[in-house]
Amino acid sequence: QSVLTQPPSVSGAPGQRVTISCTGSSSNIGAGYHVNWYQQLPGTAPKVLMFANTNRPSGVPDRFSGSKSGTSASLAITGLQAEDEADYFCQSFDSSLSGPNWVFGGGTKLTVL
Amino acid sequence: QVQLVQSGAEVKKPGASVRISCKASGYIFGTYIIHWVRQAPGQRLEWMGWINAGNGNTKHSQKFQGRVTLTRDSSASTVYMQLSSLRSEDTALYFCARMSGVYDSHFDYWGQGFLVTVAS
């Protein structure tokens, strides 16, 4: 099963900017499929943070932004706040030979120092 | 508001089956596809399958071929996921999630998760 690769952890001080990368392949991100990002607080369900690469659902602060290029995508968080401490993971659609599939990154734990 | 409600947790013995429900509310049940995604301890989220709540069509990951059954009860606005021949590796938090579109889309609402523990 194709997967997306994320760094296990990132950290930053309050007010700083951090980025989380998501690397895929030619059967998912590189094929032009959208990348979506989710935030997951401990013990809770994931919440969509960014969809279709660069779109924020209503209610998500504009401190969060997304980008995509080639087989990779990134989530940027500016003006880091304590409440941003959570797990973040990316997701895309994959059309490999094994059949259509929805794939996820391994998740990145954001620590606000 | 849109809600997907999953309740409880279960402990199962290896070889048993588990059936998990996901009750939808706040939208027209039959107009969306519901996916099932699981998260084993320390592992990434893993897509299992989907069910079209409108017509009942389903598709599942090849990994779960022969073990997963997806059904729905439109009168109760509820979808179900049954996983059989459980093994220890199936210990995970199982989520239902609504997909906003068809294929190249995102999961816009999630259930709170149902914990399945497989242990002898």
C-alpha cells in the first residue's frame, strides 16, 4: 500500500513558524490528487485543517496554510500558539495498481516549546 | 450540525468478529459516502473501505478482502462495519468518516472512534 511520508515531530516556540512536509509518489500526490491535512488532539477524532491543497474550512485560522509541488505538500503554521500542539497528518488519494485507495501520512507531532 | 456517532469499545478474542455502528445526523444520509479508517497503536491511519449510504454500494481495501463487510440501515441513518477473523493486529481505534466528494476529496466529518482490543 502506498503511503505518504511525514517527519515524526516538529517543534517551535510561541509566535514562530513551522512547516510540516508530506512526501508522496507518482501514484498519489504526483498524479495531481489533492492533499488534505488533519489535526488530531489526543483522544479525539481528526479534524480537517486544509483541503484540496490550499483551502481552509471555515473556522480554521489563516495562520494555517497549505502548498503542494510535484510529489510533495507542506502545511505551514505561523504565529505558533500553545493550542496548536497536536498531531498533524496528511492524506491523499492513490491510484496504484493495487486499486484505488486513500492514503495517509504517518503523522507529525507538533510540540510548542 | 453534522455528527457521526460511534459508541463504546469492545474486547474480542482472536477469531471472533466485531460489528461497529456509526449513526449519522444533521444531513441527508443517502447523499454521502461513509468511509472506515482505523488507527492501530502507534501506527498511521489506514483506510479500510467505503459504503455509499444512498445505494449501498461498497468497496474495500484489498488488505481486508473477505474479512470486512459494510452495510447500512437507511431507516436508522446508520452504517455498520463488521470485521471477522480478528487477530491481535486488528487492535485499533476504528473511525467512520464522511467524505465530502467522491474520490479525490477529503473527510469532512469523523466519528469519535470505537476501540477494538483483540486479546486472548
